Amino acid sequence: MFRFHSFSFRNRRGHWMRLSLLLLAGLLLAPAFAYANDNPQEPALPELKVIVDTSEVPELKEWGDNASKLIREWHPKIAEMLQQEGFTPPQEIRVVFKKDMEGVAHTIGNQIVIAGNWVKQHPEDNGMVIHELVHAIQAYPRGGPFWLVEGIADYIRFYQYEPKTRLRGIDPERQSYRDGYRTSAQFVAWLEKTHPGIVQKINEAIRKNEYQNVMIRETTGKSVEQLWGEFVTTEDARGRR
């Protein structure tokens, strides 16, 4: 009996020693696990969903499929150019083709509406899709400065997506930075070239509905009018041939 109890005691002592070591190891590792739990990795954005509706012009299905591929490729690029802390770009883009719509295209929220007749007459105009995709990602509140809303969209189209497209020179007697589209895009491109980061700063301000032209003076030290006066004398204002 004594031998039995002596053997059992040694086993119990070994068991408690092993248990003590495990408890000590747990205490040492606990802070590391606690730290990991307090700093979880941010969840990835859901996969982009692109819905294309060519029901009114079924003959443009192939063009619409290519537009879908273009949107999937350029959505993350444009989102990065217009990124902002706390802002998530739309993760669903709808593209609707209209049979009898006038004009070229327009965007409402995350829906791009395209004139089927325009595509039939200008099947090479993929840049129009990029311009409208920029508007969907801008997600600006209504009433933003027209020249910048459209100027930034065309800036990304002509200076990022299709930088070899011919652009006419600026005629300061007939044109103004307020014109929007290509004219404003050339001015915006020059502003970004001479003051890197200003496009993203302007983008954030418009999204917050806080943009005023005085912000450009605060950033550059000059008014918009002074900067435009400088721009029209530069080589950048002579266009791109």
C-alpha cells in the first residue's frame, strides 16, 4: 500500500508541475492574444457588382459586356485616386442603355445611363464610360461646383485613362476654367502638376460639401483667377496633339 501511495504521489506532483507550466505559459501569451483581438484586421470590401441592362438595345450586348469589364478594371483605380478616410465607394454599379435617349450619358447615384444611338455612332467612345464611372465614385452632394465636378471627371478620363487623346489648346478670350469638361480638365491637370495632391484635397472638400474657391488660395497662395491667368500662358494650355 505504501508503495502504491508513493507512486501515486509522484504522479500527482508531476501532473501539478505540468499544469503550473501550462498556466504560466498562458499568462505570458495572454497579452499577445489580447493585443491581436483588440486590433482586428479591417474586413475587405465586397466584390464589385456590375449590372448591365441592354434590354432596349440588345444589339449592344457585346459593347455592354466590354463596358462591364472596363468598369471592373477601373473602379479600384478611380476609387484610389479619389480616396477619403471614412468613405466607401459604391460596390454596385448599374449600367442602363436607352434606345431613344438624347445626348450621350449621365449618372444618377450609382446608375450610369447611356444613349444607345450614341454608342452605335461612336462605338470607340469607351472614355465616356470612365467619365460617368468617376461621377458614380465621386458621390458628391448636389450643388457642387460644376467646373470641378466635370473637370475632375474629364481629368481622370483624359489624363489617366486615355492620355494620348488629342486636346485642343485653350483660348483665354473665349474659354474659362468655369466651362467644365475638357477645358476645366486641362486646368485641373496643371493644378495637380504644379501642386501635387490638390485634386484629392478638392475632392474631399466637395464630398463634405465644404468646398469654396478660397480653399485653392489657402493651398496655393493664389486665387483661382490668378492661377488661371498663369495657366493660359503655359505650354500645358496649348493642348495636346
